[in-house]
Amino acid sequence: MKIDKRDWLFIAVIVAVLGLFIGISGKEKTKPVPNDQAHKITYETAFRNTPGPDASIFKRAFFKPDKKGAEVYCEPCHKEKGVPFPPNHPAKNRCLLCHKFKQ
């Protein structure tokens, strides 16, 4: 089987797309939500409805933490304690879009 110009063009496009994906991926740059006493209420709220160990694999695999419910505690506490946000920080009411919970 002979590889002609069209095949090489297709291979080049696939390599370019893979190179682009590898180039833009990398280590997560945002800080995770600390799992300490100050952030305990956010963890408790987010994982309140966690399926137990006896739940089905399907329920455990597709469980999502209640991020919106946990985010209501972020901004008031950060304002009260004077924790500054870095410059160019996005909207402060959707913290858990970027900041992830520690496992």
C-alpha cells in the first residue's frame, strides 16, 4: 500500500491537533480549596449528599458535589477576614469553577 500526499496531509493534521492539545494542557494553576477548619463548612455542604459505600457503582461514579451550595460561604468569609483576591481575579461568586476540592 502506497502512502500518497493526501495521506501525509491527514497525518500532519492529526499530529498538529495532538500537538496543540498537549501544548495547551498542563498543570492546574489555581489553588485548591484547603481542607482545614476554616473551609470545613464548604466541604460539608458540597459533600452532604455523598452516596455511601453501599450505594451502587453508578451512583458513586456520577456523584457531583453541590458546588453552588458551598459557594455561598466563600465571599462573605473572605470579606470578613480580609483575605485579598489577586489582581485580575474573575467574578467572586463562582469560586468553585476554578478552585477544586482536595480529595
